Amino acid sequence: MINKVSLSPVNVKNQALRSNVAVTPAKAQSVNFEGSKTQAAKLANAYQALNGIQTAKTVNFAGSMDLSELEQSIITPKEIRVPNLLTIAEDIDLPLKKMPKGAEKLNAAGLNITKQIVDGRNVFTISNDKGNTIFVGKVDIDKNPLPIVTYKQGKFMPEITVKDPETLGKKAIKMFAGSELIGDGFEFKMPGSYEPTPGEGHKDISFTGRTVITTLNKEPRTLNAVDSYADSGLQKQAIKGDYADVVRENDPTVIIPAGGFGERFFNISREFENKPSAKLPTDDRYRIIGTTLNLAAAAGILNGDENDDVIYLSQNHEIPEGDGVYYVSKYKTDGGAISEGLKRDLIRNDRDSIILNADIFTNADVSRTYNALKTLPNAALVIPYYPVNPQRAKSFGLLGIEQDENGNLQIKEFLEKPSYTSNAPMPNDFTQPGAYDKAMEEFRKVQTAVDPSDENKFLANPGLYFLSKEAQKILMAQGILNPDGTGLGGNVMPKIVKLANEGKLLDKEGNRMKVYTVPLEAKGGKPAVWDDIGTAEAYLKLIKDVANEVRLHGTSPDNKYYGMPEFVLNDFANNVDLESGIVFDSAQSRDALEAFKDKYGVQSVRGNVYVAGQ
């Protein structure tokens, strides 16, 4: 019986795929605030809306916040929403507020919407707390008819949604940073750059503001997403990895943490959902988590037969226990559920573990990295690296390395989202004693994460971990894999690196175990393509890049995404206009946009635009 994949929330009807993926939802959190009852209620409503924190009671911060009747009307339980921007009669100003210590990640407002008359046109401008312009809309006075222009903002990217029931029906034109829509008598623009056809120079621009992290899940969605993949038979079509025989021989467990909410993905899905279960521009056979399941299938772990055992570790207990579903405690991270699963032997603790993120898009051949775990001397842990440029490196955990006498790259530092990469900090940027020295020390450590083959790149951690069974047992015995305090990237992996480098991680013969990194590779040893599907802009850019590769190379091995299911690549290509950069969720959306363009005399619609269901 093959011991397979541990996922975080989902609902599975397919019995064959149900018995070995552990699903781990995260722990619900609440924020307590203090203040007068009237003011507290008003503030709570505002901040709950801005952050989606439905359990918050009051807010304790410096200053007060008086909301007008209009401002109160645009705040909903999940987002700020202006139902029709073109009908506002007064300015809206939600000032930035100082948040209490420990609550800095809350969105503290900072939103300004103005209406002016300039050169005979109504001009609507939206800016954020940093003064950056998010949207500019210009409309001829007395212009009629006009579409409905909705503004939305919450824990996700700002979004302009253009609606017109007559032509678009239930579809909508969703505009993100780097987009424009110009018609007869009106023009709407969201500043930022875009790349209609990839390869023409793209600059990532987003207005992320502050974010809040929640931990509740909708587990049935994940189960249904895995069911769809299982029922499709796509696992049988997966291109087998170069070392799939090594994987089959050692029979490791694949663990897929799938516990996070998809707040940053809300303006794509329009649902507060578990992101791995969100829909790609394909049919329902292949949701985001399908990429990770495809990695397991290509490695020879999921074959579409009776040996495909998937179990679920349910933290929220939203799905019936039994039949491959096991209830575990609620944790702040998926790592806690994984640790409990190992401790209770729900996840086989006598097998190597391959831990794969559930919200990625990659053609990596994980059998190659697993083979490195089995062949590198005394390997306790292997984390593959993905090379990124200095600016992007600030958003990742980086791997500081040192070459051993055999040329292998050993991990010496685990660096989480550094502030300084290619540019050293300047002394005059600091006022606190010792702050400059601390920043310089971080900078020096980050330089150990420079790619040996390209000094302009850094070694980023793509969130894939290959852990040996020997190290797993030692870590459990030492209490490192502790369910009560386990964050994989922020806690467990750095501790393993530290123990190994201090010589405190020994195998049963007393030999020092080591931690390594190797390049993330596709089949044949080519550099893999890897993306974290984190934001709307990243999602649209990925789809356009895939479409461009299909245009240039079809689905042949020359396509840099070779290794992904062919129908996924073709569906992406069929749902993109590479001249304008527009992404569609279906053929119906293409027809709806054409009807809209005819009605409103549209001269230009381009950029980071997504035409999809509302």
C-alpha cells in the first residue's frame, strides 16, 4: 500500500484517492479591542470590513475615526465596496490609523476617493495611504448610458469591476494594476505596467497595503478539488520523472499542506476560500491543487489505481471523520497538524517525507530532488532552490550556502524575506543604536545566498522539502517536530539547519547528518519553471506566459512548461488574447466582451484585465 500525500482542507468522494493525503486547516484567531461602546461598535464595523475579521470586538488605537453616512454605507463585512463609483456625490476619506502593537498587520484604512470636474469631464480618483494613485476614471458630463463601475478593496488587491447586464450578463470586466478601458465618452485606468505578450519587459506593480492572516478553512472544497483530479484520470497521463523508479522503490509519503485561505486571491475567485481549490482557466478537472497532485503523479506516487492512498488531516472538522479523514487539533500553521500526524502515525513516520506546497504552478521533476536526498552523503534534508532576482528575493526565504569538498551545496543559513539584498544598508537610514550593525549582519548573511552560477540571482526557497526518515525520527525524539509550535518554513526547517550545522543531528551510527540544496529541475535536468500563485497580477501574468509558450512551441519539450498536463497548457492558451493581454474564463466571456465593446464604442481594453463571472 503506497503511503502518499498529506493535504490540508478538502472533501473527497473518490475512495481510491482518499486514504493518504493529510489535510490541515489552520487555527482561527480573534482580535480584542477596547473603547466606548458607540465608538467601538463603529470602529469594529470598519475594521472588520477592512480586514475580514468577523470575530473582532473593538479596536484600541491612537486617535478616533468618525465615518460619514456614505463611508459607513460602503463598508461591508468583508470589504470596502463602492457599488457604483460613477454615482458618488462626495469625497470619501478613510485616514491611515496607528494600530496597537501586535496588530500591525491589520489594514488601517488609508483610502481616498475624490470627484472633480476637469475640462468638462467628471474625474474620479482613488489613492491609497501612501499617496499612490490606484485608479483614475474620466467621464463626459451627461454621458449616457454608462456601465456600472464598482470599486472593491479588502485584504486583497484593489479591483475595479465594470458591469453591464445588457451585454455582459453575469460576466464582468475586472481591472487590476496595469490596465485600461477606453470607450466613447469615458476612460478608466489603473496605473502600473503590464506585459501583453511575455518577454517584452514586465514590471510587477501591486497595491498590497497591509494584510491580515486568517486561519479558517473550507475543507470540503479541497476534498472536491482532489476528487475532480482523481476522477479525471490525469494522473495516468503524467510524464514520469527521471527517478520515478527510485521514488517507487523507497515509497515516501507526499505531504501537501493545503490550509491557507485565499484572501489575496479573492478578486479572482470572488469567494473567501481555500486557495488550492480555486479554479484555473480550465475545466473543473484541474484546480490549483492539481499542479501539486500532478507532481506526485509524475514522481510515480499517484498512478490512478487502487494503491493511490490519500488521507486528510482535518483541523476544522468540517468533513466527516473516518474513511481516510482524521481529526487533529487546530494549529496556527499546517506544520502542527503534520507533526501530530507523524506523532500519531497517521502519517507513516518510518518513511521519507516529501512536503509540497498546494498553491504553486511548476513543471518541476520532484523525483530528481528526491534522488538527491537518497544519494547525497548523510542527507537529513534537501530543499531545492529557485533562482530569483534581488528585488523578488525580498519576498522569499533564502538559502545561505557553503560548498563542501565535493562541490555539494550545504545550507548554512535560512533567511526569511530579507530587507537588503543587492544594496547594502546605509548608516544614515538608522537612528536606533545597533540597528545599522544588525542590518549589516543580515546583509552579510544574505550574500551567502547568491547563486554560485549567477551572481545576479539569489537562492530562493520554493517551499518544497525532502526529509529523510532517519532525520524525522531524530527530530521527533528531540521534540523539534512538536505539534504545539511548528511552522515549517519559519520554525522547523531553520531548526534542522541549525542542528545539522552544530553537529547535533546524528544518525544511529553517530555520523553527522547534513542539509543540502540542489537546483529545482524539470525532467532531463532543465531548470524548472516555478510560480507561487499569490496575487491576481501574478495569476494573469502566469496564464499569459503559458499561452505565449504554447504559441511559440506548442506542448513539445521546447515549451518551458513541458511536464504540465497538455490540456492545461492548451486551455490557458485558448483563454488569452496575447495582443491585448486580456484573460478570459471562458468562450462566453469573449463573446460578452465583444458585445460590450460594440455598445460602448470601446477603442481600447488591455493590460491586466480578467473577464469572468462576477
